[in-house]
Amino acid sequence: MRIHFSSNLPPLTGVRGLAALWTWLYHAWLVAGNRPIRIESLNINLTPLFSQGWVGVDLFFVLSGFVLAWPFLGAAARPFVYGEFIRRRSLRVIPAYYLQFLLLLCAGFIGFVWDLPSLGSTLFHLLLTHNLREAWTFYAPWWTLPIEWYFYLVFPLLLAALLKRPGGSLILLLTAAIAWRAGSFFWLEATVAEATVGSKVWLMHQVPGRIDQFFVGIVAALLTHRLRSTLGTDFRARLSNYLVVGGAGLLILWLYVLAWSFAGY
């Protein structure tokens, strides 16, 4: 398999779709009652692949950073125009999002699924700010969409930081994100005795707690640009195959280790 990189990166865009599907399957597994999923005839336990599907969100964010940064890096980089960038992102995200929200409102109105959201929840969903309040975040599994949108808004700053000081910027953002996650967790532990796991996840995974994942993707795009210019075409093709197979294998192994460690599967 050869991956031919272009400004659009259709192979990685497809992987982003698989990451989104994986996250959806995780939510479906939760709604179905967290039941074990096994192929008894082959003695294969598939439960970790579903129970750890939240990893699809992390993968999606990293890939977003990579795919969006790719056209603006390397010798053939095109100029970055913020207005054009936001316009293209808006056309890609907003119409489909509003259509989904309208369909859910109709389903709620006829009593098919959920209850109708409050006026405030509806307004904040329309403004892509519903992640700012925990009660509105879980009306639908869209809490990731505002995080992605905020990344679009700060993307030029991250891109400029990468081009100026890639190593220092990466260390700074990793430190800030880890500090946000740890600080959020311990702050809730100390101040809100009845804080649920959902509350901790909601606060820890706001934009400051996720921004490092996008930036890791941007850094990976820069490193890939630099590496591909020093390697032959055939060697790059073989390396791509090794990385795809090895990365998928390590990811699956990590999922099972994670599931066995925390859930006893």
C-alpha cells in the first residue's frame, strides 16, 4: 500500500472517519448496557475494542492537527488565509451539524428519543458553545465538536508557534494540557465532594486539556514533511506500510492492556 500525500490527504481523512465511527460504536455500546462482546467459537474477546472506543476522540484530534496543517508546510506550502480557512471549515461542519440537530429536535418533539432541550441549551448548541456547561454537553455526543471548532479558531497561532519554535512550543503545550487535566481533577476532588466521573471528564477535557493533541498532529505533519524529503520513494512506501501495520498493532495491544487494567476484561 502506498500513501501519496497531497494537500487533501484523502487516506488520513478516511482514518478520521474511522475514528469518528469508533467513537460512535463506543457510545452505542454504552447505551446497549456495557455488555461483553465475544466471538465464542474463536474464543476472541472484542469488548476492549468497544469499551475503549473513547480513544477514537484522541485519534481524531491528532489527525485533525495533521491534516489541517499539511497544506501549509513544506516546500510547496500554500499561503494561509484565515478568512478562507474559517469559511471552508464552516461549510464543511456547520450545515451537517445543524441538520443533525434539527433532526434530533424533531425526534424529541414527537417523543422518539430524549426530551426536548431547554431554550438555553438549544441556543448554546446553535452557537457551538454547549460544552461550557456540563448539563448541556451530554444532551448528544457532540461535546467534541466545539473543541474541534475552537481549535480552528486558534489554528494560525499554533501553526506560527510550530514554525518559530517547534520543540519549545510542543513542550509548553504538553505541560499546559497535563497541568489543566491534573489541576481540574484535583480541584473537583477538593471542592466538590459529590463530583461524578462525568463532571471530571467534562472539565478535564475542555480546550486547554485537549489542545496538545491537535498540536502533536501539527508537529507530526512538520516532521513528515522534513523526513519525506530525505527518503527515496520506494523506502517511503515501505516505511508507510510498516508504520500503518505497527501502529495499528500497538494501538490494539494498548487497548487490551488498558481494558484489563481498569475494567478486568
